[in-house]
Amino acid sequence: MLDADDVRRIALSLPETVEKQRWNHPTFDVAGRMFVTVPDDQTSFAVRCPRLERDELIAAEPDKFWVPPHEAGSAWVRARLSALEGPDELYDILLDSWKQAAPAGLTVEQ
């Protein structure tokens, strides 16, 4: 099963990613913009996600994606680590969030 260490390992593998502590838990930034955070219980993570896409994700896979009430006004979504199909899906989710935060000229070799 995936865990917070997998989130950390994959996030830090993306170019120019740095880890910071915010709200007493790890967050990951690119070019000074946060793109993923691992909340206290470490059973999920939060990533950037445009609101329209977020609503579609939640409707399609409510056991995997959700938004806590205090984050309803944000452009972030949470994902349950136990519901992911494996490291490839985790990578894809983190990469998508990273791309939303990264400067236009920064790319990932795949």
C-alpha cells in the first residue's frame, strides 16, 4: 500500500521541488508554489485541482477523492492513498499538480 513516504519520494523526484513544513506537516513546492501537502494523519494528500475538474473527480470516484469542508473554496482536492491503484497513479496525480504550479519553461522528462 502507498504511504506518505511514497508521496515524498515522488514529489521530490520532480524538478526543482523542495520540501517545507507548513501547519506542522510536509508540503512540497516548485518555484515557491505549493503543489502537494500531506495532512497530519498521512492517509491522504492534497493537490492542486481546478474546481470544475475537482467536482468531476469527486463525482466519478468519491471513495478516492474528496474535499474537506474547510477547503471547499480552494482549488485543491484530497486523495486517499489506500484508494490509489499504485505508484503510477500517484505519480500522475502529483505530476498534474506540479505542472499547475511550475513555471511555464520547466518540464519533466518522462
